[in-house]
Amino acid sequence: MADIKMTNLNKAYGAVHILKDVNLDISSGEFIVFVGPSGCGKSTLLRSICGLESITSGTLEIDKAVVNEVPPSKRGIAMVFQSYALYPHMSVFENIGFALENQGLPRAEIKQKVEKVAEMLQLTPYLARLPKALSGGQRQRVAIGRAIVRGAKVFLFDEPLSNLDAALRVQTRMEIARLKRSMPNTTMIYVTHDQVEAMTLADRIVVLQAGKVEQVGSPMELYDTPSNVFVAGFIGSPKMNFVTGGVAAKHKCHTLGVRPEHFHLDGKKGEIRGKVEYAEILGADSFLYVSTNTGVMTVREEGKTKFKPGDTVFVTPQAKNTHRFGEDGMRLH
Ligand SMILES: Nc1ncnc2c1ncn2[C@@H]1O[C@H](COP(=O)(O)OP(=O)(O)OP(=O)(O)O)[C@@H](O)[C@H]1O
Ligand SMILES: [Mg+2]
């Protein structure tokens, strides 16, 4: 069990202020995903939690005890990085069991623990192999196995799948979801750039921008009711469309946000006139890029679209599914 609480947590490197008053409450067993643009401080926050970085001000508590000064090895946290740094001359078995061997555990107990973890991660057939004879996904699982075997109560993952190709990512993502289910009391914090990973793995997503928490919520809360323009534009792929000016004024807001699937498209009439610049026909759905007076709008259509580049079209926001924001960028209710 491990609850994690951050209170006004700040991190600066000299005069450079990286994390700004981060307040976060993470419950034992939650799967939390950090997302945000490159350089916003996701890795710095992970490293502060596990103790690889010191905190400049504020407090970090694990299970109600302040751990600001507790060394990394005493925090009960395991970190899995993007590059999995396995020992190249050791077999999978030895890589996973290394920490246990260091602790001086009896051989039989090491064997039992390593075999159990290998089974959990579907690594049993590879226990005798060296890392160089494994695929990227298998290597990443060995790295995860090393963390599990140490019995950590908190797992931190910093973009663990970003080195894998698309198919392996999907497979390893499913394995991480399964791993989470098999360890319901283990708290996991996961950093990713991948929208699908964030939406499918997270109990709650934390959106960061320039070292500040913009919003915390379940994937669907963030998707359906983003609290500001930044979160609205960040969550969802392709991105939400934003309209300002006359059309937004008609909807009584400064900025009107419309997701690509929430436009109605018509060849004859509608609210915003435009021209199809480009059409991506993917089979199950199509994405049209429509240039209008207020910029290029991305529109999703089910199936294969009948429109082609050069066609004049009209796009109309579905009234029930629009997002309205004020001049300050905050959601209007
Ligand atoms: N040791 C350091 N000294 C000074 N600045 C640093 C140091 N480490 C990181 N930074 C700065 O802190 C900011 C946050 O970096 P961080 O690595 O946390 O970003 P990130 O959100 O993980 O980005 P990415 O998505 O690219 O991995 C960046 O502007 C980075 O340049
Ligand atoms: Mg990073």
C-alpha cells in the first residue's frame, strides 16, 4: 500500500524554476498517467518522487510520512526507464534476480521469486537467454521484472514503450494493463507521449504544462469536460478544433472548441463554409482538413468520405458537444 501526497512541491535548478506548486493526491493502487509537452517537467516530477532529484520546497509524503530527505533506496519505489539498461553478460534469470542476490537471499527463494515474476510477464521461455537475444518488448519486460521482484510498493515508468515499434507497443501496453490488474495494491505512475496509452491505462491523468498541473481527472472527464483551452487541445487525437471571432461570439464564448467527430459536414449548407484541402481515407473513418475563414478544421467522418480536395463544404458544430471557453482560456459552464 502506498498513498502519495505532494503539497506545494517546487523544484528549481539554480534560477530555473521547473516544477511550480504541484499539489497531487495519489491513492494506493491508482494508475496515474502524467502527460504534457516536452520539457514541461514530467521526468523531473518522477525523479523527485523517487528521490533521484531533491525537492526545492514543499513536501512529498508516502503513507503520511514526509520523505523529502529519505534516500531513494529507502522509499520503496522502483523506476523503469525508457532505456532498459540490462546487464548484457547476464541471463534474463540473473538480470531479474540480481537485486535479490545482492540482498543475500537463499538460492531457492531467489529461484522461486524470479520464476513467479517471469510467469507473470510471460518471460518463462527466455530465462536462460542473454538480453541481446530478446526483442525490445521482451527486454522492457525484463526491466519491469527486476522492479517487481524487489517488491516495490510504487512503480514509476518514464515512457517505457517509446523505443518499441507500433505493434510491440500495443502488445506491451496490454501486458502493462494486465500487470496492473495482477498487482491491485501497487501504485503506478506512468509518463507517456502516447494518447492511446494515457487514455487506456490511466485511472486518472495529470496534465502538466510548464511545471504546473493544469487538470487532474479520469480520461473521460478530461475528454468530455477539459477545464481550459490547453487541456482541451492536448487531450484527443487528432486535436480539438478551436474557433474564435464571429462564430464563437454566436455561441456566446471567446473560443469555441469542437472535436473532429463533433462537426456535421454538408455539401450545401451549414454554419462555417470551407474548402476541403486534403482527405485521409482510412477505411473505418476519414479525416478531412477543411480550410475556413477561421483556420483549418479537422473533421472526422464515419467510413469513406464522398468529399474530395477542392470541394466546397459546410461544417456545423453539434450544439450538444461544443466546448466554450472565455477570454482567459477557462471553460465556461
Ligand atoms: N539537471 C538539470 N539542470 C537544469 N535544467 C534541467 C535539468 N534537468 C532538466 N532540466 C530542465 O527541466 C525542464 C523539464 O525537464 P523534464 O526532463 O522534466 O521534461 P519532460 O516533461 O520529461 O520532457 P520530455 O517529454 O521531453 O521527456 C526542461 O526544460 C529541462 O531542460
Ligand atoms: Mg521526460
